[in-house]
Amino acid sequence: MDELLSFFREKPEMLVTILSGFLLPIGLVWLNNYYNLRGKSREQELDLEYSSKKEIQRSEKEIYASLSKILFDVQQLHVALSGTCVDSNCITDAVKKFDTDVNKCHEEISKNLLHMPSSVINEIYRFYSKISDLKISLREFNDTKNFSMAHVCVYDYATEIAETLIDIQEKLLEGKNELKKKFNKTEQQIMKYCCGSKPPKELLEQYLTLLRELKPTVSDVEIERIRNRWGKYKSS
């Protein structure tokens, strides 16, 4: 043992050579394993990131499709209430069918909210709030036997519901540069007229008068906002 130690003292380069020959392969194996594990970990991160993006995109499509379906149901409600609506059964039956159709979309929307940012969720609840306001207003017109105002009421709320849907679509496209280039908010305004031509001016004025009676808290600003939303009528 002493001789071996003496040998290495006299020739330390031999010790370096031996240790290098022994440690270098181990070091290379360790480095190789380290980078392999790191590479696999990064691949898993990328796969997870890709899967998350795909899941978010799928959720966005499901939500937008469901909300668009509800707007279509509002359009069908307007059709059902247009023409002859002379008793409570007309509004009651139409709203019952509307609820049945809309409820089919609720579950699809709720289970996809997890992936949505707060700004989108807020707009979705604003969308639902308008649906609730529409149903309450229809019930009030039904209770006061103003059946002929039902389709006017739906037309009014449909424009707001469509505006909210356009806002949701715009928020869903944030950060998606290619898709956003194809999105033209002005061109989307046609959605506001999903219920066809606006009712005659005299029906609008009658609707606003009844609205003041049914909802005394409605402000002049809100009344003016409704008029502006409907647009100008041609001079007779």
C-alpha cells in the first residue's frame, strides 16, 4: 500500500489518468441520462400544453355553438309569438317550448366554463341575465293581457342578446391573431336582426309606454337606449 502511494506521489499524472478513465464514462452516462430525462420531461410538458390548448379550443367551440343555438331559439320564440297572439296560452306555450330547447344547452355550457377566463364567464352570465329578463318581461305582458306586445318584447331583447354574443365571440378570439384578422365586428351586427324587420314605430311607442307602466324604475336613459338600439324610422 505504501509502495502504491509512493508511486502516485512520484507520478501524480498516472492517478489523474486512472481516475479520468474511471470517472469520465460514469460522468458521460450521468449526463446522457440527465439530458434524456430532461428531454422527455420537456416533451411531456409540450404534450400537456398542446392537449390543454386543444381542450380549451374545444370548450370555446362548444360554448359558442350552444350560445348561438340559444339565439336561434330566441328567433324561433319571436316567430311563435308573431301574428295572432290573443290569449295567455300563446305566451305560456311558446315560453315553455323555449325553456325546453334552451335547457339542452345549459349543461354543455356549464361543463365547459372551467377553461374560460373571467372576462368570458362574465359575458356569458350577462347573456343569461338577458334571457331571464326576457322571460320575466313576457310573463308581465302575459299577466297584464298585453299579448300583442310579446313579439315586440322578444325583438327588443334579441338585439341585446345578439350584442352580448358578439362580445363573447370577440373575447374568445383574443390572442388568436389569424382568426381575429377574419373577425369583423361590424359585419357581425347582422346577428342583431335575427328576428327580421323591426316592428312599426307605433308598436315601439306602445311597448315603451307599457314598459314604463310595468317597470316604473326604468329610466329615461334606458328608454332612449332602446330607441337608439332599434335605429331611426323612416319619415312617413
